[in-house]
Amino acid sequence: MPASDSPAVETFAAVAAAFMAGRDAQVHSDLHFEDVPAPKRLAPYATAIAATIKQDDADVAWGRLVLLYDPDGQQGWEGSFRLVAYIRAEVEPEIAADPLLGEVGWSWLSEALDTHVPGYAVPSGTITRVITEGFGAKRDELPLTGFELRASWSPPGPGGPWDSTGPGASDLDTLDLSAHIAAWCDCLSAAAGLEPPGTRALRQPGRG
């Protein structure tokens, strides 16, 4: 375990505070933020936020955004930080069957990042179509169709791992975590059918 006063601990404390401040700065009447635990095996340091979108008192989309920090970096990160996003949304069967679902779903994220973030590196991800069927006592329930996006990307940094002095205000500004959170919120809204500006719609007009 790193010492509580180590440069890495101090670095992550400052960055995690900026991450939570970025969440608090978001103003979305449809998003309900939650506190969630961060994964423990992806990096030495991690923090996470989650949000749900409700329509008519029903959850229609849910997402989680994780900020990872490894002072030594990891292969494919191009730096010390990595953002990992997960989004799940219920969609109508004809949308789940649309062959363009993966392409359009990925565009929701890439266009949101291009709109909000001045730069990001090594984007990677998958789109999954989900069909949930009931059996036994649940055999009469209608099948549910869903969309899942898993993605990660690296925020811009000061040119590599943080040095032993820890991050300064300019380094936190370079990370601009609030912009990354705003992009994730836009992608979540698009998946829920709210279609924020800058994203392509897949849902039928007039349907939410």
C-alpha cells in the first residue's frame, strides 16, 4: 500500500476532487447521479460516478464513468490516466435489430467527445445488443431489448506520468475532467433517446 502522504496519493486526491466537482457542475434535469464504488483491479487508484435517466418513473438508461490513475501508466494508455465508460439503455426491438445500431451508438460517444473535449487518445470500445427473455414463472413477460456500450479513452495530460511534485492547477486544467463528464452525460442522454445536440438519432421520430 502506498504511504498516505506519497506523491501518488496526493496527486489522486486532487484529481478525484476535480472529478467529483466536474460531476457536480453538470446540470441535467433528466440525470440522477449516484455514488458507486470504483473497481479495485484495473489500476492502483480509481474513482467512479454513475447516473440514471428516468422516463415516466421508469429507468430507461444507466451509466457509470470510472477514472483510473496509475503513476507508472499502463500499456495503451499513453499517460497515467484512463476513463472507462459503461452505458446501458432499453431500446425498442426494431432498434435493437437495426444493423446500424453499433455504428450510431459509437457515434454518440465520439461526437460527444469531439464536441466537449479538446483532445483525447486511444479510444476503444464495444457495442452489445442485449435480449432478455423470461422463462418459467416469467415466461409471460415480454422480451426486453437493450443496448450496451463499453468504452475507454485517455484524457490529455502533461506529456506522461505525473512527476514527483504532483499536479498543479494547470495540469488539472489540461485534464479538464468536467468536459469528459459532460461528453459521457451527452452519450447517456442519446442512448436514452433524448438526442442532445451533436449526436445522430436512431430512434423513430416522436418516440422516446
